[in-house]
Amino acid sequence: MTESNITANLKVRHLSLIVALADHGTTHRAADALNMTQSTASKMLRDVEHILAATLFERVPRGLKLTPLGAFAVSNARLQLSRLHRFSEDFQALQAGGYGTLSIGAITGAAPDFVAQAVAEIKQRRPQLTVYFHGETSDAILDQLEAGRLDLAVGRFSAARHPLIFSFESLAEERLVVVSRTGHPIMHKSASNLADLARCIWALQPLSNPSRKVLDEAFDRAGVDRPIDTIECSSILLILNLVQFSDAVALLPDAIVSAHRRAGIFQALPIRPEIRLPGFGLVTRRREALGEAAHEFREILRDLATRRTQTHDLNELGS
């Protein structure tokens, strides 16, 4: 089957079917999800495999198992269906007199000020643009970007395959601080290093989170046992509440806790050496042009990054 025949004969319903089969594991459940008969689903699968001249699923006792080529096909089918969904949303928005949509993902350390400022600026320029703003961890937002559910993301690579499928453009540093509630007993002990905090309660992000990784590495470098009195939590909001209403301490992006510090709710502990993360940046899909709104948003992010760098350099000269 030639490439032209594949593109000419493969239909949207074929893509929907193989994704449903991958998600549900059996022809019966996939057919129910797509509101078709099992015999129709089975015939469509045979048609797809004939068009592609490849076996996409192995028939196993418990249902269907993706072959390597099947996994590749399903991954791309998800991307194409997501793009079609986004096209439908944008087309309907434009048809209704709007200005389309822009879907952005951002890590929590960049979302509160850096990306929020860029969103505010593009909304000033395009008041009727519908913006979807997803704040998540890097691995979560890059999964969404790969699936085509986002136009672009602000984060950092978190898997070995990411440099192969995404482009990265550095934007800014993400400063981390160790914080406690104001009045925490540790404040009276002049804590200045991780050894002073080893016996504290720690509110920790999951092991897969980059800030958790650099914290664990910092304890290891300092020759200090990692904390054992811990609460692991994937929700930044819950971690903020734990720090505010208990004796837990946490390592969090300064952008997240700056408002709490200004309000006198949190205090930053003067831990040295500082615990640092690699800078975050603009992440886009390789070999894929950005839409008009996404292109403009990228330029706004670049301008913000330039202004921040200039301000930082002036501050350094002043000090």
C-alpha cells in the first residue's frame, strides 16, 4: 500500500476505532463506546489493517494487544483526532464571530506570573480570543502537547524522547525556596542548611517531579539522610495549605509562594547553598508551524523573557 493510498483511504472513523480498541482492549467494548455493532467494528479493523498492510493488534485470550506498529498508529491517530477536534472548535468559534482559541500548558513555577502576564497581554490584544490555560507538571503538559491538545507549552523536558519530538527555547530561571509558616519553631533555631531541617515534617511533591529530584539530590550532596517524616502530595494547593496550617516545610517555586511571603503567612528559610532547577522554556512540536494566535503568544513570551533578563542585569549592576 503506497503512502498516497493510505491517506486516500484512511478515514476519521478508522482512527477513532483503533484508538477505542487501544483504550478498551476488546472489540465488544470499543464497539459499545463508538455506538456500533461488534461485527461492524471487526470489519473496520480488518479494513484498517488492509489499508496499512500491517497487523495493529494481536488477538490474545483477554482481548487485543497492540503490536509495535499498532502502538505507533494509535499514537498518531490520537494526535490527528485531537487536531481535528481543535480545528472544529476554532472553526466554530470563528464562524460565530469570535477569534478562535489558544491552548497553553505551563508548569506551576512559570504559571502564576510569567505565563499569566503573557495571557493578560494577548487578551488585551485579542479580547475575543478564547484561551485555555492548563497548569501542570512538565511531564503532564508535554503529554498533552504531544497528543495535540495544546498549541504550545512552557516547561522543561522530563523524558529522554522529548528532544526528539519537541523544540525547546529557554525563557527564564525558576527560583526555588524552602518555606515554613510564619512562627514555625524552626525559625527560632536559625536554620541555614538542610541538616537543620532533616527532622522536620516535609510536604513533598511526587518522586517524578523535578523539584523533588533536586531536593533529594541536595540532601545526598550534603551527606544528610533524606527526611522520613513526610507527606507526599501532587497538589501544589494542598502543599500550600499544609505549610500554612501545620509544621510542615516545603521546597516550592518562589513565584508560587511570593504572595504568601508578602502577606506574612510564609517565611523563606535562608538555606545555603540554594537548591536550583534548570530554567524553563517554550516547548513546541517539531516540524509543525504555530497558528496565528500561538505565534503571537510566543513573541509575547520572548519579549517578557528579554525584559526580565534586562531587569535582572540592571539589579545585579546596582547591587
